[in-house]
Amino acid sequence: MVRYELKYAFPEESLAAVQQAVRDHPAHFGEIFHKRQINNIYFDTSDLRNYWANINGVGNREKYRIRWYGETFGPVASPVLEIKRKFGLVGDKKSKKMPAFELGHDFSWFKVAQVIQNQFAGTDNPESAIFINNLLVQYPTIINHYQRQYFMTRDKKFRLTIDSDIKYQKITSNYVSADCLPERRIIVEIKFDQSHAPEAGIVTNGFDWRLTRNSKYVNGVNLLLHQGVT
């Protein structure tokens, strides 16, 4: 489904004020799911092609990640392989369930990649084959994890998420750094289907917020490289 994602960033100490602004909004945002931790491993090429595409504002770009919920380290029972695609101001997301694996500081992407390759070997679905092949020419670059709250307007046309306690770690094909760096910001996203774009102004004007460009992947790469994390 093609949709818009509008993003807003705030200092981490603004969390309570942001939550209150959401609850007070005239569109009646209600919480639709329990707060939970999201974990992502992001992938990129050796020359960080996906990172630079975002930095340079390339209109059509994509990003691969593995996502799961709950604890970051230990057995990962239900990981999902995702590709997020951007087409100018809108984008979509495609997802595929992948085999379970275990994440530790001695993580081996080569072993996980082999399991993925075996699972999808011989698939008669060309889209799945392209999806997997594109992932397997990339490498794990960073991990992030954060707490997410979920809200939806009463008419169910607009979703809003609040991400807080955002942290990043470096990951390579054979290890995960012990250093964990905080972003010290919270990120709000308002998401809606392309067909609801004419009504979006009614919702966004109800907040006294400034729209911003934001990519957690870019933020993480910038933070980890700046700090020289190894």
C-alpha cells in the first residue's frame, strides 16, 4: 500500500508534552496497541549506497532491514525481512517472514544468510527471488531499538506512532559492538494512505509541530561514525 509518512523530531524531555498533544487532538487519537520495543538490523552496500541515496535526496530509493519485537539479544523467534521503498513523497513496504536466528555479540550474518538462501532456494516467485538476492549482496550495518506507542484517529484514516528511547549499535557480518549510543530525541510519524492526502492538513494543522526529514538509519550511521564506534 502506497502511503505518506510525515515525521517530526523533538528533544527526549518533550515526551510527556507530545503524548498529551496527541491525546488532546480534535481528531481523537486513541492508543490502539500496547507499547513495545522494536529492533531493526539495517543493511547497506560496502560503499553505503542506501545511506548516500538518502543524504543526497534521491527520489526513488530503498532500504533493507530485519525487524523483530521484544528483547534485542538472544533468540529471535519471529523476524521479518522488510524492504522500504520511497517514491518521491510517498512510499511502501514489503515484508517476508524469515527463519528464526539468535543475536549475540558473536553474531554471524553468513550463517543467517545461508539459512535465508536455503529457505527461498528454488522459489517460483520472481519477486521473492529478487527480494532475497538484493538483500544478500548487502551487509548488516547498524542495529537500532526503541520503544513505540501506536495511535489512530477515530475515523481510522490516520495512524500516529511515537518512538522514544532510541539507541544504536554497530553490527558487521561477524560481530555486534558492545557500545550502545542514544539518540536523545523522540520521533513522531503520522502515516496515511494516499487516498486520504486531501484531509491530511486538517490533522497536521491540529499540532503546533514543524515537519522534518528524518531517517533512523541515517541518524544511526551519523552517530556511530561520528563517535568512531568499532
